[in-house]
Amino acid sequence: PRRAVRFRSDGKGDEQPAAPAAERPRFKTRRSLRIARIDHSECLRGVALFKDCTPEFLDILGEQVETRIFLSGETIMYQGAFGDSMYILNNGEVDIWAGDIKVATLGSGSVFGEMAAICKDPGAAKRSATVRAAAFCECRVVTRGRLMRTIARFPEDKAIIEVERQRRFADL
């Protein structure tokens, strides 16, 4: 296990275990935060749902993206639960389960849970499958609230996403 040394006022160190990686702050400097926002925006540009959106929209939305880490075997979402977020799998692999049947495995660059984020009615945002981390996963997460507040400022992008939302609901 990784160890961190904390120093007392007398200059002597006593070893304390470092906090688990998921609990430690990931970014500490303004420069690191800027780099993270650029990384989030680039990640959004690779999502089919946003492929025709303006760079300005993606930059603003990218500032609001969260990064979440999931360990192998951890359940990310449950079938039948109400959701409000979409996940972009930046690194890792997830298994998609419908009931007790594994129906797919998704890898880096995949998107899941997007219907919950683009759905206007939160009551209609039920998860259609359970998603479980098959390996260590780093996900970019966009919540419905942040997405809706951002698209309200960009009418062109709102229209693009609305067309895609209608198409996807028709497919269901």
C-alpha cells in the first residue's frame, strides 16, 4: 500500500496511510483545473450525441463535467432506477446487464445512461439496464441539470440535441 508522511511541528514525521485514490483531491492547481476542463471538452467532442454541437457549447459543458472512478465489480447504475446522469467511459470496461443476462461489454470511449440526461421528464428517466465495472473505470459524468442549464443558453445546440432525443425515444 502507498504511504504518505505527515510532518509534526517538531519536524519529525509519523507515517499515516494515504487516503484512497478516490478520496484524494484530483486537481490542486489552477493550471491543473484548466487542463482538466480541456480534457473534458475533448472527451465530449468524441460523443455521437454532441458531434454536431458548437465548440462554445462543448467548452461550457466541459467545465461542468465531473470525473468519477469505479473499481472492478462496482455497480455504476441499476436497471429500473431513476437516473439523471450520462457517463462517458474515458478509460476502462463495463458490462451491461438486462436482468441476469450480460448483453454487452463497452470499452473506452463508450457512452451509457445518456437517455436519463437528455430526457426532459425526470419521471421517464428509468435505467434500462444495470451497468457494472468490469475493470477499473474512469468516467466523465454529465448531469441532466447541468446539461439543461447549458443548452438553454445555446438554442442551436438545443435543437440538435432535441432532434437526437426524439430519434432515440422513437427507437425505444
